[in-house]
Amino acid sequence: MKLNDEVLRTEGDVNFSENRQLWQKNHLSEDSFQYLEKDNEYFIHQSLSTPCLNVIEKSYGIYIEDIDGRKYMDFHGNSVHQIGYGNEYVIKAVKEQLDILPFSPRRYTNKISIELAEKLVHLAPGRLSKVLFAPGGTSAVSMALKLVRKATGKYKTISMWDSFHGATLDAISVGGEAIFRNGMGPLMPGNLQIMPYNSYRCFFGDSGASCSKGLDYLEYVLQREGDVGAIIVEPIRCTDVQVPPKEYHQRLRRICDHFNVLLIFDEIPTALGRTGKMFVFEHYDIAPDIVLLGKGLGGGVFPMAAMIARDDLDVAQDIALGHYTHEKSSIGCAAALATLQYIEDYGLLEKANKLGEYMKLRLMNIQKRFDIIGDVRGIGLLYGVELVLDRHSKEKAILEAEKVMYKCMEKGLSFKVSQGNVLTLAPPLIITDQELENAMDIVEQSIQEIAAER
């Protein structure tokens, strides 16, 4: 099945567009093209990856640097760079652990994994007090789906269209992005996509009525659909930045309690300070039954993820939920523990809130200047700028959004475009005031240039 252009752009920029080819032609050296050709030759081609955009040689602080020596402020980072690249705490912890315990066989535990589990339980509110580790976020999603079936005896899971929970077959079964699931044939049975993520047309809008209608429909489904064990959602959608109102998740929590359905929050890209809280759900004064962490947990150095569950869900002693080779990775746990310590020692939660307010005001002021900006939404240091052809109709400005991204890259700022028209801006939490100001200048100037072309 051939996907249309808008579907191809849901998760990120297209890796074979004319704008990409033009940018590469104007900015990459012969050496870069030679490496890209080798990458193209040896790696299996897939959307969002090979063919690749550029060749990166270094990453440090908030920057990535290509083999031609150009550096870019990285406002994407695959959501792993909350504490920046090459963080001193993480590098030191990993080096020390390599000398002591480079690998821990699965039959055994180790001190650093116990310390990390204890730290996460201490940080997590409510009854979230049981932990399992995994080598990546998708694996944590898999563990959660299995735990729900074991704990509840129910096999159906409700999720949302356009959600993302990983790329494996079980994860795309509960994920809703067409670019991952179309053409895959029968997915894992028992999964129901119920509602779309959408900022202004329906369920996640500012209108209380919109919020109410979406959850009314959810209740309607639960009243008629048996064997639903869990609802899995991203409490704040990272890709195109959807921030539901507080009453949405509070009512969702009540609905889950009423129908005896477990609530899973996938915070893999958004936890650990990105929104100004250690956990996203803390903004909503509720707690899920299971929360999933990943990406930035490994400090941008080592792949690391975790599932934290309610204490009474510790019911899987007779089966293996994960059983991953690197489940209690001594290196990964050392990196994660150092990451959490750095966030606390350097007050990155407070910093994300403070700089996030500046980022919000600056983007809203840019919005006032240009009709091409239909919406600015975000929280902490995570913002989405939605570009539209007409602010009244909200028709997506897909070509313009891609051009703005490449204009920004010319000036030293890298980010991704989601849903075809949303500039997704997620800077590292260690960014300085001056660096953030420079980045906002680049965004404003690039939008101005594209608006002038129109």
C-alpha cells in the first residue's frame, strides 16, 4: 500500500523530498555525500531513516556537529537529551561502572540496578512502587501490555489514533500512526483505537465541551465492550505537542476506576523534566496504574527504559514479562541514576519552567506577527508551532513547514516537523538563556523569510 504524502509526514520530515535534496546539494560536502551513499548502500531503507539527511561526527551539550564542522543546536535529539550530550555525570558513572561490572547476567541482581529502582520508586507518587527495566521504550510498552493481561485476565487495550508507542508489532497494534502500521496485515488482536489526538478540532481542545464529548464516547465504548484491561495514552503528546486540559485526565482517571480498567501513561519521550515535572502526570494531580519511561533515562548515552507499576500489580511471578538480556544492565542503570542525580543537582525542573515561560511568550509574540502560525502550544521546554495556509480554516502549510525547518538548519538550529506542519521544538534542559534566545531568533527569522516568499 502506498501512503499519501500527509501520512508520510506524521512522525517527521520526509527523507526523499525535493527540499531535502536541495538543502543537501547546497550545504553538504563531497565527503558527506560519499558517506551518505555508503549508508544508502548498506542499510535497509525505511521512512524517517535511510536515506539519511547528513553525517554527524560529534555531539556535545546542546549541539550536534557534522563531518564538515557545522554545528546545530539540537531541538529534537530523539527525546534522549534532557541533560545534554556527553553529560559529565553520565560519562563518569558509565566509565566507573565499566571498570567494575560491565555486564550483569540476568540470573543475578546488582547494586546499581537496586539503587536505580529505589530512586525511581522514591520519585514516583502514589502506589507506583514496583519496577522493571528494559533496553528500550518499546520493550517497556510490551512488558506493560503483558502485565495487564496477567493482572486483569482481560486482553483488550484502548489507545488513540495518531499515538506512538513504539515500532514493534505489538507496539504498533496499540499505536495509531499509519506510517508504522499500514500494510502490516493483521495486528495483535484486542486493540481498539478510539479517539484521535487533535489540538483544535475535537477531544483535546481548550473547550470543555470538546473534552467532555471525547470522554463521553470513551464511556460509551466501555459500557459495550467487554474484556478491556487497560487504556494506554501519552498524557502529553510529544510528537506534535498536544497538551490536554487538567480535567481531561482527571475524568479519564475516574472512568478507569469506574470500569475497573488500568491506566497506562506512556511518558517515554516526555518524562524526566521535559515538561517541568519529573513525571508528566504530576501536572494533572492524578497517578496512573503503570507509567513507562525511556529515551532520556539513559542520559543520551545508553538505551534504558523502565516500567513502574502499582504494588498490587506484582502478580507475574510464574511468567516472564521482559526477561531481556540487558534487563538489569549495570551500565544502563549507572547512566540512569547519574541522569536523575544531575536533574536534581542542577535544578533542571525549575529551569525548564523558567525558560519554558520565555519560550512560550516569544513564540506567541511571533504568532502575532505572522498569519502562517495557526497555533502555539506546549509546556515546559516542549513546544509545537503549527503552520497553516489560512488561520481561519486551519489548512496545513506542509510545504512551508518543511522550508522553515531547512531555513533554520541553514542558521544552525535542528528540529523535526510532525504531522506535516508542526515545528516540534524540544531543547535540552541544560540550554542557556542566550542559546534559547538565539534559537528563537532563528525560528522567527526563518518564518519571516518563508512568509515573505508567500
